[in-house]
Amino acid sequence: MQVFITGGTGLIGSAVVAELLANGHGVTALARSDASAEAAERAGAAIVRGGLADLDVVREAAGAADGVIHLAFGNDFSSPEALAANIAEETAAIDTIVDVLAGTDRPFVVVSGTPSAEGRPSVETDPLPTGGPVGGRGITVERTLAAASRGIRTASVRLPRTVHRDGNGGFAGLLTQVARRTGVSGYPGTGEQRWPAVHALDAAVLFRLVLEGAEPGTAWHAVADEGDTVRSIAEVIGRRLALPVQQVPAETYGPVGPIFAADQPASSARTRAVLGWTPTHPSLLEDLELLEP
């Protein structure tokens, strides 16, 4: 099928584009900048110029596709206001795609995060949070899954807090960035809270499987590592960067600090059993060993 993808040149999106092309699909990528357009073209994708805020562009590209994968999200996490603006922009784009796909029975795969569950790893049937810093994304994703009743094969891939490749990406990547800037490999809270993780290349396989065959209105967990402690992540970062490891305030990480301090392991048992997804790439702690000092 010809797949329209947003966010197709980022860490995750570039892996998804490669996975789709390698398995016989065509890809049309939304590209906001010249650099993104060049990267997508080098990968073998067709290009549509524009960003998530260009709703007419998004509407036309989604309507022309056999299926859609949405991955794009703003990169400004500097303040609650910036995060809210990112969510509002994403919501408008998703709602536009839902409207244009209604009644077509085409697949529409959206991205979200794995939720947390009290005292246990979260599972695919647990609801997404609809409050807190990113609650707006949960509301949008749940509404999108409900749009299966409008004749769309909607599904969501829930990504863990760290999607990594070559030692970079996700929450662990943010820990690394802050460590390089401050000279301390820090961890919020007690450090015993657990973060799930997945390699970007394994996540890409799941996006393809969900696009090709997931039942409408379903959610799936792209989780390879059920939960590494944040302290263990910080310790590898500290060792690789030759920096001290210590507790730091959650506010160090801006508006997503409270999420950083939460215990949030997640399971992918149902995803593996139903879709046959089997992660094969390095774990997060193994991948962090590739960090350059």
C-alpha cells in the first residue's frame, strides 16, 4: 500500500520508513524543512512539503494514501505552554486525518505512550492518562481509536519512555543531554522507578504489523525492556561520559519532570502473542554502551 507518514525523518520515523519500503510498501512523507525532505528522498520516500499545522496539505496527502501512520510531534518541551501548543497542533492534524479517512476502511496508526498502572506493569487494555502534562494526547488518541466506528481501521502503537538507537533517543536521551550540559548524570526521584524501552528498529516492525493487520480500535505495546531502573540508566550514562551520578530534582527536566519521576513499567505480552512481534535488537542498557564520551 501507499502509506502517508508524518514524522518520517526522526529517530523512529526513519526506521519506520525503511521498514515499510523493505516490505513492499510505498511511502509519502510529510517534510517541513529542506533537510527533512532531503533525508526522506534519500531513504526512497516521496515528499509532501508542509508541517502538521498545514491542515490542507495533511488532508490532501491522507486522502490520497492507502493508509496513514502519524508520528510527528513538536520538539519544544521548555514550558507547559509549549507542550500544550504541541498537543493542540497534533490534535488538529489527527482530527483532520480522521475526517478524511472516515468511511474508507483504511488503516490509520497513531502513536502514544505506554500508561502506568499501580503496582504492576501496564498492559494494552489499560487506559491512557487524560490528565497531567500530556493528558491531552491521551484524550486525542482514545477519540481516534473510537473513530473505528466511523469506518476507519484505527489503531495505536504505544511507545515506551525510551525509544533508542545507537545510544540515543527518548527519556534516556534527555538524561544524556542534561548530563552533558550540567556535568552530572542525574536521576529524579529515588532512582528505583522503572522505565520501559524499545529499540527503534524493533518499534518500526510493530508499526508495520499494526498497519497491515491490527483490528480496528486496538492498542499495542512496543515494549522490549519491561522496565530498567532510572538509576541503572543514569549509571551507564555516567560511566560512559565519565560524570558523577546523583539524584537531582524532577524540575531539572522541565514540564515532563513528574513523568520522569514516576514508576511506569509496561508489558507487551499480548502484542507479542497476537501480532507475532519479537524484538531482536539490543536492549537499552546495551545500547547506551555506544555513547561517545
